[in-house]
Amino acid sequence: MQTAKSILLALCACLLAGVQLHAIELLPTFGDIDHIHLPALLVQHADGDQSLQLRPQDTTYIDNPQYKETVIATKDIVQPFYVTIHVRKWKSVDITETWYEISHTEKKPVRLQRFDSGYLPIEGDDPHLLHLHGNWAAEGVPTVERLTRGVKSIRNSDGARNAHLDAPEVMIALDGVPQENYGRVLGAALCWSGNFELRVAATDEKGFHFYAGIDPMASEYVLEPKKVFSTPHLAYTWSNEGMGGVSRAFHRWARTCGMLHNGNATRDILLNSWEGIYFDITEERILAMMNDIAAFGGELFVMDDGWFGSKYQRNSDNAALGDWVVDTRKLPNGLKALTDAAKERHIKFGIWIEPEATNTLSELYEQHPDWVLQERNRELKLGRGGTQLVLDMTNPKVQDFVFNIVDDLLTKHPEISYIKWDANASIQNCGSPYLDQIAKRSNSAYGLTSNLYVDYHLGLVKTLERIRAKYPNVVIQNCASGGGRANYGLMPYFDEFWVSDNNDALQRVYIQWGTSYFFPSNAMAQHIGGSPYLMTGRTTPIKFRCDVAMSGRLGMELQPAHMTDEERAQCTIAFADYKEMRELIQLGNLYRLVSPYQPVPVVERQQVASLMYVSDTKDHAVLFAYGLSSFMKQSSRRIRLAGLDPDRTYTLHEKNIRVAYHHDRNAWGEGEPCELDGKSFTGAYLMSVGLEIPLSTEYNIDYPSRIFELK
Ligand code: DGJ
């Protein structure tokens, strides 16, 4: 019989086979661990036994053009209980994925009480943890803390979304506070869209132990004999180039390893109707907005919430979800008139849906009250609008319904090229009529309610897989009240995600900063909002708003009819310049240069944020610099660039130059570039001495910003 040590040897063999495992130490299971470890796997067997001592039976190595994978089949020494350990190492990028496949042939179901996706031992001089915390309209705030003895747990219990509040990605710097461009840092992402728990435990003086997986709270998984439960993947990387190195590895992995749908494609510039007109959709308003986005040089118009409903109208957030028919009171000529109009204007057309939800005020709920999540004999807890409910995605009939929403839309209107898929409710009612039915049939003693938090997401992914199999080319945005579903569990099915409902350009600098730690820019939807901004009341110049949105997937979300001529002129220039640099911005290598979180005495020294993208060949780069504070006589900041070729000479070209009023033409047009425009420097100079970018108050504007292309 093989011992735990021999599994370690099998893993060493993987190392020899070229799969870099970075000292991964296996799968600590309850019943087979010392007092130092926590279990990553804890099960209750059919006979009540809770121990697990897995020993390897067989090891196979897969070597395909994209990755090397080691597959270790293990079995418990007593029970007919099996775990297959997978370790996949991608070839084009230093990312490893681990996951476990769990099955058994015991007489009755086994309860999985803890079923992590991976475990990593961490040794460092002074480990620090960085995790992203946030909320609606304030996503992606990095929190850094020194790891101390005890167990640190990061969890999300929303049920349906998992990136508001705490997110399923972390970095651990081994030797002190994580730095942007140097230092040993582990980056890890749990590829899952439901409840999770990430734990870092220091139970003795020897080191730290990192565990990541589905949160077992209220989620003990009942596994039937012969069924295979596959945990979500845990993806991780080690970098010697600080947080920047971790981010670049994740971005490349997302784009090239299928973790972002159509990851290597660029995205269109769009106008979304939401903050411009909310639910007040009429054909006339939509056509006017289409005219505007086309006139600016945009490529896509997206009609947001408010277009559907028959018996119940969608005039606010309290009705009609589930009734996916055009509201002909608002759009008398249907969607066809809109897709035709888009075609005439040479732009594409997109539409909003929230397929996993309904309202008590809807025909869907009237017809299928058993399709919503609900607890047995308890009153329904209602969400958004006081009426919103979540559909039971564990139910195959509901999965068909959700598939058909998309299928009907795209079959009837093949011209629709973009879908915004929203999810605005948590799972408040933890019960599934469908799982209850199954449990009744199988005579299960405890029922299957505790499978709900997991099966919901398995059902969702199954539905998304069907949609993608039929519609690989439709661009689908992942939205959940903003960035509530920015996670790698769902990104393989989506082309991009809505970073935040907050379009205040100043706060967006911060939100986008944190979000970029793990997600690539072509996935990050960033929109130019109105000013003063409706949520914060802040007034920001149109150039700043454009420059902030231009660092990711550019779009706009305001009522163009309310824009001034100056704003229109600036947006037209921004769109044209963006198109020229789009490939570099959306697919280039990100270097974060100056963090908006860097504390400075702002009255003396300007608070700045700056980042850049560099092409793989290092011959092309784009630099963004934002002034976040403006005081008289404040000293400006020198920004040192990164990622360039030190021996190459780069010439700076200012982009999206601030507009000026041209009295000779009686019109707004491009103003004067700053003195750096046209100047050349070596990469070595730019990276060691840096640039003093004119962002000072002498320009007499709050929130100054500059963009330079380097060639
Ligand atoms: C929440 C989204 O985040 C918004 O962008 C918008 O689509 C609304 N839902 C519509 O109800």
C-alpha cells in the first residue's frame, strides 16, 4: 500500500516531467493530516466514518500543445472513495491550475463537508496578503495586511454573485508589503462564481498554508454513488516581478488559455442607454442615441433595461423580469426597426437581459411559481424593487427557459451582436423545489437543499455552455449590479464584464486599478459618464472622463442629447485616437506605474495615477497619467515608465489632446499638444529618469490627464 509520502514522490515525478509544481504538497485530508494542517477535503462516508487516507493508484501525464497535465488517481485505504488530482501547467504562461475530481461507490450518498480546489504551502520572511474588497459602486479596493498566526478567511456568501464585498482572488507577497514591480508574489484565483472561502492558516511557527475552494457553509454537498464531483479550478502563479508580474500572467492566461471568451479579440466602442434614459425607452430616444454614437465614431449601441414586458410594464425595477417580449407601447415597431436602424447607421446593436431572475409582478411568476428559489413553508424574501426573485437554475426546465431567452432573441434577430447579461439579486431564499423533488424520489434523509449553492452555478454554467456552443460569436457582457460577477468561473463564457455601476471618473481610477490586478483590459468595460455625475455629484472635465475610460474597453453611458459641443468634440477625438491604439490598450502588457493609493501630502505633492501598456515586441506603448488633486504650487510628479526596451528610442505623441475653441472656424477642435509631444527618449531614460508630465494647476482645470503613444 502506498503512503502519503509516495504521493509526494509522484508529484516530484511531475516536476521531472517538466510540470512545475512549486512545492505543492498534495491534498490534506481529514484523517490523514498532522495537527498543523487544516483539511482541504473532509467527507462523511455513507457509514458515518469521517476519515480519508488517499493513496495513489495511477499517475498519467498529458502533454498537449497548450499544457502539461499530471493526473494522479487516488483511493482511500478503506472506503471505495476516489479522488483524482489534476495539476495543469500552461506552456505559454506561468499559470498552474489544480482541481480534484471526487467520486465513490459507497452504498449511499457521501456528504462532502469541505471540498477545496487546491492547497499551497507558503514560506516567506514576512508574508502579506492582498485581497480585493468592495461593494456595489465601489468595487476592487485592494486591502493589504500582514499575515499573522491563526486563520484568516475571506469569503463571499451572496449565493449568486461573488465579487462584490470580497472577491475570489488574492496575492500573497512573501517578503513584506507587496510591491508593484519587484518581490516574490503568489497570485491565486478560484475559478468559481458562487460562495467561496479562501483561507490562510498559520497553525505553527513554520509557515503558512493557503486553501481555496467553495465555501462549505450551508453547502455540504451530497454526492450520490458513481457521480463525479469536479471542484472548480484554482489558478495560481508565482512571480518575481511583484504584483505587476502576477497581473500580467493572469491577463495573458485569460486571453490565451480560454479563460476569457474570444480573449484575443478587441472589443467595440459602444453607447449604453442606461444612465442616459433609464427605463424611459422610446423608439425615438433610441434612434436619437444611435445617431449620436454613430456620429462620434462609435461602433455599437446597447439598449439596456426597460424594453420588455406585456401584461406588466418594465417602467421601474419592480416588474416584468422573465417576460422577454418587446413592450410595443414603447417600441411599436419592435426590435426589427432598431436593428435595421443600426445597420443603416453602420453600427451594431446590443440588448440587455437579466435571464436568471423574475419579479412577483410578472407573467412568468404567475405561470411558474415553482421555478423560483424558495424555502419550504416560509415567506419569500424579495429583492430589488421589492419584488425580485431568483430562478431555480438547478432545474433543467429553468435552464431550458434561460437558454431559450437568448436563443429566441438571436434566432428572431440575428442582427443582435451583443448581449448584456445582468444579475441583480443574491440568493436570499435558500431552497429549491426541484432539488426537493429529486430528494423525494431518491428518498434522501436530509434532502438536497445543501447542494443548492453549488448546483445553482453548475446549472448556470451548463446553460452558458449551451449558449456558447450555438452562439460563439455574440459578444456577451457579464454584469451583476456592476462588477459583482468579475470572476474566472464565468469569464470563459463572457467577452467582458461591467466593472462598476459607478461612472464617476475619479472613483473609476481606483476601481479600475484594483480590478486590473487580475483582469485584462479588453474584459474591463469602462464608460464615459455624465458630469456632474449622478451618484457623486462630482464635476470632471470631459477629457479626464475620456482618458479614464480609454484605459480599458471604451464606451459611454450618458444622454448625448445633454452634451455640450465641447464634450462632443472631445469624444469624437477620443474615439478616433482610441481606435488607432485599441489593439495595444486592449491586448498589451499592463504596467502600473503610480498607484492612486500611494499616500502623498496632496497640498505639497500632486496625487497621481499612471499606467501603461506595452506591446510584446516592446516597440509600441501607451501611457496614461491622471492628476487626482489640484492645488496651487503643488509639486508635480516624475513618472518612471516600465516594460520598455532600454536600448530603443521612443518618440512621444500626445493623444486625445484637449479640445480648444477655434474662433476662425467657430468650432471646437483639437487644441495644442504639450511640450513633450514629438520628443524622443531612450527606454533606459524613460524607465530610470522618467517624465515630468504636465498635469499641473496652471492648466486651470481640476483632474488634468494626458495620454501619450510611444513609438
Ligand atoms: C444593473 C446594471 O449594473 C446597470 O448597468 C443596469 O444595467 C441596471 N442593472 C439595469 O437595471
